[in-house]
Amino acid sequence: MILCQLRRDLVAAVPSVALAPPRPRVLELLPPGAPRRPQVHRRVTEIRDAIPALRDYGPPRRGLHGCRTAASRAVHAAAVSAWLRAACRAKRCGRPPLWSATFAVAGAHDLAGETAFLVVAARPGGTSAR
């Protein structure tokens, strides 16, 4: 469910990344009529497509490359979370792009790992649920 909210926020800021129109929130809470994996894949793709579209709106970030340990991935996810929220706010408020940020976002090489990373990044502060 947390990816639904992140996707909703990013599609509101960058409508061109939506592969399908957002469903009403009530429908997102119901079990899907279609298999879950394609829906998760679509959300992950839309989220990943929105990140470069927002790069000029977010604050500049440096030194977040090389997330090899779980702790560094958690720190990176927290930074991505804050960056995405700031970039979305700036774009939705109609602010012009101020700079060209080079913000590499680590993730994973498969859908499960990518989804897990984005779930953490979707939470305020990029925290894991426990």
C-alpha cells in the first residue's frame, strides 16, 4: 500500500509517467482483480521514471553512492525519501527548476529488491517498518 501513495504523489507531480490512471483510493485497498506482480512492476516503473523527471526540482545531494551494506542502503533510502518529498513539493508548487541535480538512486537488480528499497524510501524519513 505504501507504494500506492508514493506513486500517487509522484504521478501528481509528473503526470506523464503514469502508465495507467490512478485508481480511486478505495479501490487500491481492495484485493486486485488481476495478478499482483504486474501491478507492483507498473508502480515501480512509474516511480523510477518520475525520479529523473524531478531531478531539477530536488535539493542537490552528494556522497550517496556506493550503498553496499544494509545500513548504508537505509541511509540512502532516507535521503531518497526526503529528496522525493522536497522535489514533489517544489514541482507541485509551480517552482521552476533551479539546478540540474545529479542524484543517483541505488536500488536493486530485481523486482523484489527494487520494491523493498522503494517501500523504505516511500516512508517518511525512509525508515523500515518493524
